Amino acid sequence: MTGNGLILQVRDLRVHYGAIEALRGVSLEVSQGQVVALIGANGAGKTTTLRAVSKMLKPSTGAIHFQGEDVTKLPSHALVARGMAHAPEGRGIFLNLTVRENLDLGAYLRKDRAGIAEDAEKQFSLFPILAERRNQVAGTLSGGEQQMLAVARALMSRPKLMLLDEPSLGLAPQVVERIFSVLREVNASGVSLLLVEQNAHKALQLAHRAYVLETGNVVMQGTGKELLASPEVRKAYLGE
């Protein structure tokens, strides 16, 4: 589903790591109900873009509007409360807590106990393997299961926009298929997605729109289909 209203608008975002300019004026938009993918080589600034949008990093300049509100100066927990969730690269789950405790922490800003329990069951139906492991300590899960848990935990805050950083990195093909099929379901339920993904082919198949980043700049944008068909993209990112 694709609405017309913009849920996220990023204008001229610049981020510095010391003297190095990692983002050089990145602008992008996510419409209500869209999947938007960011693709590019390692070091292009994709992860930095997500971290700046969710305020895990402080941008040097630029503006971020979320659901029509200027959130440029807000801290990250204020964005979670407004409906933005970030599933970072490297999973970021609590390894010494159980699967179920990790899910509960994803809902830490919510007070509706019955709703939280209901949403945990919803995650278990999306990821049946997590249901089998609900009382297991997260550190004992396989890489694929940890990645599923990271996605499930982000969904526990009932986000309107979800930022996903490399959800398929280092995972077996059948696990990648499962994660992408869940992302499709999540998007069909109305959640907008901003996705950073090394697997450019999968990302562009899922995406309504996509942006190509090179050295901190947006160098191409278009629909997922347009970029899948682009000779430059096929050569640079699809290994053709």
C-alpha cells in the first residue's frame, strides 16, 4: 500500500566524524505505507544516514521531519514515542535476556500490558522459531534467529516507520527469504520501511522507491523497478 502523505522527509543532512564528512547533504523522502531502500557500496553512508535519522548520531546540519513535525533537535527516545523504530546492524539485542524479555523491552514506552502480550504473540506467529525459543537466552540463538528477534523487538513499539540496517547480512538464503517475507507482511499492515541492505536485488524487489548513495551523496533515485532495470545499478550493485 502506498499513501500520498510523507511520513519522513530528510533535507540536506550532513554528518561529520571528526574532520571527515560522512554525509554530504543527503535528502530523501518516505511516503506513508512505502518501502524505501538505500543501496550503495560499503562506506557510502547508508548506516550513517539511518543513525542520523533516528538520532543515534547528531547531524551537523540538515532537517528531519517525521509525520509533518520537525524532529531535528529531538532525542532518539522521543522519536520512538512518536512511532519510529530502528533495528540496527549487528542486531543490538540483549544477549543475556530471554527472547520474551527482549520483546518486552521493545515495548518499554508502552503501558498497555494486554496489548504488549498480544503483540508478543503476533511476533511469535510471524517468526514461529522465536515462539519455540521464547524462554531461551538470546545469546544462544543462531545469527538468523537473533536477526529475527531484532526485527520482532522493533515491531513491539508499534512503529509507523521502521528503519532496518542490513537485516539479511551474513544469513543463510532460506533465513533471508523468511525475513523479507515478514518485511512484506509488516509493510502490508501499514508500516513504512526505510531499508539499508547489501543484497541490492532483494531490496529493490521489495522497495517502492530507492536511493543510491556514493561517498555520502545521493547519486540516483527512482522506483525499485527503475533502479533494477538501470544498467549502471546492474553493473555496480547487482554484479552484472
